Amino acid sequence: MATLPRTRPRNRRLVSRNTVAGWSFILPNFLGFAALTLLPVVVLFYVAFTNWNVFGVAEWTGTANFRRMWDDSSFWTALRNTVYYAAFHIPLTLAAALGLALLLNRKLRGVRFFRTIAFFPYITSIVAIAVVWNQLFSPEYGPINALLGAVGVDDPPGWTASATWSMPAVIIVGTWRYMGYYMLLFLAGLQTIPAQLYEAAETDGASPWQRFVHVTLPGLRTTTFFVTVLLTIESFKVFDLILVMTGGGPGQSTLVLSQYIYQKGFEENQFGYASAVSIVLFAICFGITVIQFMVNKRRNS
Amino acid sequence: MTATDLSTPVPAVVAPGNRAPRRPVRSLGGRILGYAALALAAAGLLLPFFWMVVASLKTNNDVFTIPITWLPDPVVWRNYLDIWQRSDMTTWLWNTLLLSVIVTFLQVFTGSFAAYGFARVRFPGRNLLFLAYVGTIAVPWQSYMIPQFILMSKLHLSNTLWSIVAIQAFGAIGVFLMKQFYETIPEELSEAARVDGLSEYGIYRRIILPLSRPALASLALLMFTTTWNDYLGPLVYLRSPELRTIQLGLNTFISQYNAEYALIMTGSVLSVLPVAVIFLLGQRYFIEGVASTGLKG
Amino acid sequence: MKRAIPAVISAATALTLVLAGCGGGDEPVDPNAPVTITLAGWSLSSTPEFKTLADGFKASHPNVTVELKEYAPGNDYDTQMITDLAAGTAPDVYVMKNLKNFYTYQSGGQLLDVSDTTSGLGSSPALASYQVDGKAYAVPYRQDSWVLFYNKDLFAKAKVAPPDGSWTWDDYTDATKRLHTGLKGAGSKATGAYQHTFQSTVQGFALAQTPNADLLSGDFGYLKPYYERSLDLQAAGAQPTFGTAKTNKLTYQAQFGKQQSAMLLMGTWYVATLLNQRQSGDADKFQWGIAPAPQFDKSTTGTSATPVTFGDPTGLGINPKISKSKTAAAKAFLQYAAGPDAGKALAGIGITPAQVTDAVTASLFGLDGVPQDELSKFAYAKHTIKPENPVSKHTAGLQNLLNETHSAILSDSKGVDAELSKAQDRAKNEVLNQ
């Protein structure tokens, strides 16, 4: 206890030395980040409370944009669709990416080739993806419905041409496109799980399923957390995929928040309102991410 | 890939038990089952891609037929010659390659440096700052791109390739990813080095950097692909035809020859190939890399 | 940066200005020196109209060079133009593709008052669209109108009488169905008509032709009969469904040019495209013709009446940030582009200029491959053109909403009445109340 008074000034010195060191590490990136991302984002928060029209004239309108949103049924439709997309895209992609990673974490001939294949969808031009998938989904002539017909589905769905099925179609393509990306992160995580744990589990007579639940899943917790955070943000911000696949249609069946923001800002010249919608989208993403961080922290400790 | 355990220098400090040799599949049945599952997954994944390649080898009128034809007849290799004459494919590929390399380099360099600051140096306001980084990932770009564009124009950067470098190179994703990696490296390593009198920079350079070289490779691959595939960024910032990237070029090509789907597919296939090759070459570092930094739960 | 802009942006830009070390504008001193003005265009290699205008202007104004700046095609053009205007990096003269976007640019203060250039241009309705409070903010250089393109060979094959200018929409629907059966009987896979996925193909006609129809009223009942006919034709298989056209990315150029459909309602810009594609082999060489668009009722049919159709003018405006020494040259360019000389030059490449005079019609019909029958000339030259997008604050919002309604109705989800009443509710609560 006698040493306590002496550690205080040392601590203070340590803190200031650490502050200098910390900032010196962060600075090269932070300069660019602050000027090119943070500053425009701060401006966005200001614009959300104005009626800015892209070209300059901006009047402070207080919370008017947010009150308008409350009564805007299109905003709610877009929000609902975004949640719909996220609710299916996140678990599906997680499961598919993990499944692929488990498959490709084996010592099999050609596994390297398969891994590259799994990454193909992610590197293919989005425009080509839209063309190809729309054709595959074509209700009357597409191979997917031909296949469904062959296995005895009498009334195959209309996919992107139907208000009911357009969202499932987009979710399928979204999952197909992104699972390779997350598969790689899982693959990385899997390789770090000590083999001894599996051997020990096997000696104890654990079934493959038990090994998966008691060894693999706990071993992947950090990876799963990281993947879930990225996947959540990506799902809520989904934009280009839907834009090229369905353009939000038919009707408003696949209209999502990012697209609504683009429409209001660039097509209808209401940048203030569009910014306010962005703030809401940001708040949702950020809120969920913070919750995920907290849950993860509690589990870790 | 089978040489994983031998080819990378195992950092002496990582406990040997921590390293995971890939589990060999023992039984023949398991092997066959594995291949079957792989084949099935690959077929599903590749179907659209297969369709793309097939379409690129057809005559334009054969692309859309009812019912769909699965094999090109006759096979039209000409598309792969024509596209070079009818578009500026070479310029597009070169621009995109240049951008991807520069962005990847800057992002990896500054991102990993900053990530170390976030992961290993404790100072007041650190967590808040990191929150700002993660927070901006959650803001859709199209909502702040106008203020950003105005800024860049004042700096006389718009309509230059530098604008794309500037907006991509300092992104938050790289910092986030690298911070996750660094946090899995045992703290004791740095502690020991500190006791030995190494400065933070020394620890970063001598201890952390060698350990994370493979993790950096993985970040590099992801950044390269992201820059390669970016459409909205080049669309907003680039005007001159000689600055077009591959995605922008493909899209103008599509609107120029709106009915020529065979050629469009040819262009798409060609745009994927370079990244596929880089991925194939880089994945050894990529996949091993993550293992040796010990991203563990 | 003359206008009131958000304080944060100005502070930020002031900072960056200092960093970048740049100052104000650079005005050339000598007014007689050669002037270069910049003009925005898109897909320059496949859209020759901008070069035609630039070259034509240079011939009469040798000291002025019009330099073309290439922008992205399609909707991306406006995205790029809006960002450039916001940042002050846009060219001196730029194009407004349609009236829907004109309001954005005009109300945003991004167009110079060009009233003094319009004196010699008469008083076309297109010109009036660009006037706000008695001042003109742009001039039209193109005025396309929607007409009916038809394939004479396919009509003969199906043994159906070709259009004679007397068609109402019911006649059109009936002919499409008869073509469908006739073509099928003759062993052809072509459909009677192709209706492209644009909302204009239904809504443009309905708004222009229906008496008392008003987009801005928020009452969309006038769309109903037009949609019912489209759905009828879809159900009969006489035209590809909306879903097929969307998912298979059908292009109207290939549908009509490759003889997959016997009729196509489209704007007159397609004349130039079709001629080019016949040359390049992207379109078949067949006998074709132009007929007036089908009419709402008999009162506007027949070659002695004036058919009603729609089309937005394509306009040119001047960026207010243009340096003073160039303003005169830019205005002279606008005057030229909207005038008769440019009209003849544009008609020479198959483009329909702002004013269709006899000389323009003669020039266009003198091109190789253009049909020579009287009905085609009549359809091309004589009509009342109403704007597709009446200029107003609410136009963009209403058109976006109606575009969603368009895809909802044609993908046949809930029926015309339900979708239209939903559209009316949304118009009232989301757009017109703003």
C-alpha cells in the first residue's frame, strides 16, 4: 500500500506517453478518415435538420424531417423491407458461409480450387449478376422454374416479376453473392481451433454433432461476432444488389432504405429529408452493432 | 495447401498446441461424402457463372432463346477478340489495376498502423474514437457523397484517379478488421518486449508486423476486390473516358450496345478473371495467414 | 458559392481552399479572343447529336469552339450532373433530358436566365415548358413525340390490315390480337406488339389524351382504361408480359428491329437508332412504317384531324457559374441549337429537332431506309404534343410513385383499382402535402 502514492505520477506520465504513441499510430489513417469521411458525415447530421436541396439553399427546419418520416408510409415500407431482407439474409448467409467453411476446411484434393469458386460470386460484376439471375428466375422461361416444374411444383413462383416472391429472390442472390466472403473469415477462424480439442472430444466418444456444438462453435466465437457485425451492417445498407436486380419493384415490394434515400435525394431533390432517413438507418445499424458488442463483451468475461 | 504447417515460419512465441493442423479425413466414406457435398455446393455456386461463360460464347441472338440452350452451338470465340476492338477494355483494366494496387497498399499500411494503436495502446478517448470509425461504416455512402464530392472538388481531386484513392484508402473497414486480428495476439508478447525496452513502434515492427503479415495479406485481398468492384465511387468521381474503371466501362458498354448480351457477358467474364487469378495466387497466404496470427475464440 | 450554404460545409471548404491554395475564377480579359465553351453529352461515340451541334455552330461562329464533356448514359447522367453542379465543376452548357429534371435544376438555381435567346424561336409549347415567371431558363433542341412503329412485312404475313391513321386504342388492341393469331397461324413466333417496360408506354398516353386528366391533381382514375387494355393484351399473349420483359431484359430495339414484334409504341428518337442498326446489321432489313399513336376516341383520328400524343422536349441550359466572357458565346450556341439550321443538321442524322418544319421532314425522309408512305410523313410531322412531365415541384415525386404503381399493376398483383387507389393515397399523403 505504501507504493500507492508513487504510482500516481508514474501513471500520469504513462498515460500521456501512451496518448502520444496511440495518436501517432492512428494519425496517418485518421487524417484521411477525418477529412474525407468523418467531416462529410458530420455535415450529414447537420443537413438532416434542414431542407437542403443539393445545390446550396438550406434552411434549418428542426425536427420537421423526422416528423414527416413518422407519417410517411413509403418510409415504413422501406424500413419493413429492409428488416425483412436482413432477417433472412443474416442467418442464411451465416449458415451457408459456415457450412462451406466446414466443407472446405478438409484435406481434400482440389479444395483450393473449390475455395476460389466459392469466392467467384463476390468478384463478379453486379451488372452481370443482375442479368444472369434475372434470366435464371424468369417465371415463364427460366431454368429455375423449369427445374421446379420437373420435380412436381405445379404453380412455381414468379420470383422477381411478382410482388410476393421478389424479396425471396433477392435474398437468395444476396446470400449467394456474399457467402464466399464470409466463408473465408470462417475458414480462418476454423484453422485456429486446436486439433487436440477435437481429439480429446473424440476420445470421450462425442458424436460429430456434439463435436461441432462443443468444440467448433465455441472456438469460432470471435469470428462469428465479427462476421455478424459486418453482415448486419451490410444487410441494412443493401443497395446496389436490389437496385440492379429489381429496382425496388414490382411496386414497392423490394424498396429498401438505402434506395429510398437515393430516390429522395437524387431524384426528388430533397436532400435534407434523405439525410434524415440516413440518420435513422445509421441509428439502427449502430444500435444493433453496439448491442452486439455488449453481448459479446459479457460472454467473453 | 497441404504444406501449411511447414511453409510458414511458425512464430516461436505462439504455443505449439495453439496451431491447428488441418484435420485429415480418415475414412473413405467421409471422403466420398465430402466430395459429393463439395460438388453439389460448387454446382449451385457456379450455375450463374457457368451461364455467363456459355452466354459469352454464343452469338448474340442465341443468348435469349426459349427454351434455354445450355451449350453454345456454334461456339463463338470471336466475342473475345471483338471486345478488345469495340471497347477500351485495356484502358479500363489498367486503370482499375492501378487503383486497386494503390488503394490496397495505402489501406493496408495506414489501416494496420491505426489498428495497432486501437488494439494495443491505452489512451483516453480511444474507445470513443474507435466507435466513430465503426459508426461511419454504418452510414450509407450515397447520403454523404455530395458533401464529400464538394470537398474533393475544392481540393481539385474530382475527375482524377486520386479521388478514388482518397475515398477508398482511409476506410474504416481495414482498421476494424486488423484490430480484431491484433486483439487475438497474446498481450504477454508485447509486455515481454516492453520489459526488454522496446518502444511501441519497435514492438509493432519487430513483433506484431511479422506475426500479422498473413493477416495483412488477407486484408489486402479483400481491399483489392472491393476496389476492383466499386461502381458508385468511380461513377460519381470520374468523368473522362480515359479514366474509366472496369465496372464503369462495362456499364457504358452495356448502354452503348444495349442488345449485345453476348459481348456484355464476355466483358463480365474478362473482368472477373484478373481477380480470380490474384485470388488463386494469394489464397495460400490468405488462408494460412489467418491461422498463424491465431484468430481464436 | 454565392448562395447560402450550410455553415459547416463553407467552413470545411474554406479550410480546404486554404490547404489547396486556390483562389477565385480566372476571367479572360480579351473579349475578341477565341472562346471555348464546354457542353455536356453522353455516350459520345454512339450519340452523334452533340458533335453535330458543335460542328454546325463552329461553321457560323469560327471563333467559338464547343468542347464536349462526356457524362455517363441513362440515369447516371443526372447523378453526375447534380454532383458536378453542386461542386461547381459542371460544364458551361448542359442538357436536360426531360422536364422531370428541369425543375430540379431550375429551382436549385442552376440555370441562367436565357430569355434573350428565345426571341427568334416563336412560341412552341416546348419553349413554354422552360419558362418560369415569364423567364426562360432553357431552350429545346429536340422534341420527340411518341408514335406507332409497325412492321409491314409482319402485317402482310398475318394478313391484317396495317394502320391507316384511324385507330383508337380499342382498334389497336383488336389489331394486336388479330396479329397474334395471324402470325401464329403463319408459323411465326413474333408477337403482335411489344410494350416496353417504361411507365410512359401507358401513363404518357393516358395523361396526354384523356380529357381533363391532370397529373398534379393526384386523381389517377384516367389511367384505368389504359392499364386494362395492357393487361388484356398480356393475358392474351399478344405481347410479352411485363415480367418477361423485365427479367429477360428485353430491349425494344431488338424486339422490333429483329422482327420479334409487329408493332412498337416508341418515341421518334428510335428512327435514328433503327436506321443505324439496319446499317450495322443489328436490325433486320424489313419494310416498316410510322403511324400516329392510337387515340382516346374517334374525334382525333383520321388524317384530317390532329392526333394527340406526348413527349418531353430535350433542352439546353447554361450553368450560372460560367465566366462572364463566355456567356455571350453560350447564349449564341443555345440560339443556334434551338433554331432551324441546327434542326436541319439534326434531322440529317435522324434526330427530331425542336421545331419540325417541312424542311426538317424532307431532310429526315430523305435518309436511306426511311419509309416513304404518306401516313409515315403525316405521323411524323403532324400532332399535338403534350408534355409527359408537367413542370412542378411535385412532378418528380408523383412520377416516382406512379412508376412503382406501373410495375405493381403490370405484374398483376392486386388489380388496377386497388393499386390506383393506393397510389392516390400515397400522392396525397407523401407528395402533394410537401
